[in-house]
Amino acid sequence: MPTAVERAWLRLHLTRGLGRVGLNRLMAAFASPEAILAAAPRDWTRRAGIRPTVAEALPAADTPLLRQAEDLLERDGVRLVSFWDEAAYPPLLRQLPDPPALLYVRGRLTDQPALAVVGARRATTAGRRLTDEICAELASRGIAIVSGLARGIDTAAHEGALRGLGQTVAVLGCGIDQVYPPENRRLFRHIAEEGAILSEYPPGTPPLAGHFPARNRIISGLAQGVLIVEAAEGSGSLITADFALEQGREVFAVPGPVYAETSGGVNRLLKEGAHLVTGPADILEVLWPGTPSRGQRQKEDSLLEKLSGTALTVYRNLGREPLHIDELARKTGLTPMELSAILLHLELQGGVEQLPGMRYLRGRET
């Protein structure tokens, strides 16, 4: 069952004419959704500047519309997360100048690093294949893939992430009960089971064209970087790139043939300074250098199970960047002599690699 707070938010969100700005004003005035609902319509106007017609449009607690929306949340396991929920609201979205006040979430959002991937709906076979390969590799390294469930590149991005057994997030430009495009129904269900579906729109909201530019700010806002694969001049993917730049995210683009219609946008992005991408390594080098593969992470986990005491402390203080033994001694509180014995033991187990100059890093085989 939806919680009392979720039911309160849902009732407010279903109020005709009450959007993100209005909800922000009401929260500034009343501090909680329950207090907002308890206030009289005239207080909405007097304390938060909400128009009387909007205040009077608040649906009653027993209206069929509200009951239907509550049933949907319960049936599909949808959570309603508000901007004021410090624990559950995605921290990267909180940094946006216009963050969503409310998010409907089906599935599980994680705190993994993330890459947003968008591109042409009428994508080429080569574009879809490259997208799938890049996203599968990144997902296998623990990097979530965020996209918009659209045809073409978006679909390939989600499918690649799932093939890589990783996390993927689909951000919708409609209500969370709507599947658009309809041919992605099976993919929608798979993402809901293995990743997350997310929308800022109330249940029942159709996929109107005006919703998608706003949706794009969330796609880029959830990630540390945005990859554009095949985008014509004036396409929605370039809107996502613009949002990414405004939000301080890294922008990546796959170059395309000069005469191809879907190359104009990506090639312009590259001229303007976007990172050129021909494979996953180009993204990893910029955002996540040294990120281990799934096999490496599994070996690390296996080694961690065998270690204890000071050996475990030393191993946890090592990373993919070389560390001098004196710096390692400072971090662990151990003497160089103690460290030398432990490091030799770890090196024999494949957990540590020694470089010239008494520098150490985690072994390349783990």
C-alpha cells in the first residue's frame, strides 16, 4: 500500500494546474504535504500565492481518480519520491536548477555512477550495435546506463546494459503506467525488474511531445556524462547535450559519415569540444579511469573474503593509482617494515603489484 505521505503527495500532484513551482511554494509555506492538505484554500493563496482556482481544484480524498492512481502504485510497486526526501531522492538531480518536485519510481534506483545515452530513433544498424556494445561493457563494470526508452539508440542502450547484467534506468516523458513506444513493452517490464523506470508525470499522463524536452533534463541530470550516438541537427538528443553542458556534465559523441543525415548533430558537438568516442575505453578514460571489469571485481571480492586484520587494511587502502609506501604507511599507521612483509604476501596472492620507486597498486589480475 502507498504510505500516508505518498497518498498526500499523489493527491497534490493530481490537482489540476498545480505544478513543480506551486508545490515548491506550498512546501516553503507549510513544510509537509499533510500540512498543505490540512490548510484551507484561502491559506494556499495567502501564504503561497496559489491561484484560488488551483487551490479549489484539489481532488477529494475519495475521488475515483485518486483511488485509481493509488491502486496503480500498489499494483506495480511504484514509489513516490519527493525532492524533500533526503534519503531517497537522487543526489545528482538535487543539483539541477529545476529539479523535479516528485518522482514516480518503479524498480530500484542505485547510487552507481551513471552514463546517459541518447541518439536517433531511426538509428542505423551500426549505430545500434556500437551502442549495445558500449553499454554492455560499461554496465559490466558497474556503471548504470540512463536513457529514455525511445526507439533506436535508446532501446539499444537499455538492451546493452541488460545484456551486460548491469543497472539501467528509463526516464519517461509520460505517466509511469504508460508504455511508449508500445513495441517496447517487453523491454519496459525487463527494466522494471532489473533496473528502474522513472517519471515526473502523474499516472495516466500521455506521451505528449512537449514532455520530452523536460524529460531530457532528467536523463542528463542523473548521470556524470552523456553519450550521443547518431543525431541530426535540431534533434532532441542535442537538447539533452545542451542540458548536460548546463549541468556541468561531460559530453561524448560518436562521429558519423559526413553525408549521413544523422551525423550533423554529433559531428558539430565534436567540433565544439565533445569527447570523441569509438568504444567504451574513451568514456572510461575521462570519467572512470581504472574501473575494473566484472571479472576483476569478482576476483577482488574473492580476495577480500580471504583477508583479515592488517592485510585487509592495506589492501583496502590501495587502488588503481600507484601509491608510495610512505603514503601507504601514513594511511595505515604501519611501519615500512611491517608494510613490506604484508605487501609481499599480497603480491604472491596476485592482489598487489609493485612498480619502480616503491610504489604499489592493486594487482591487474584482481
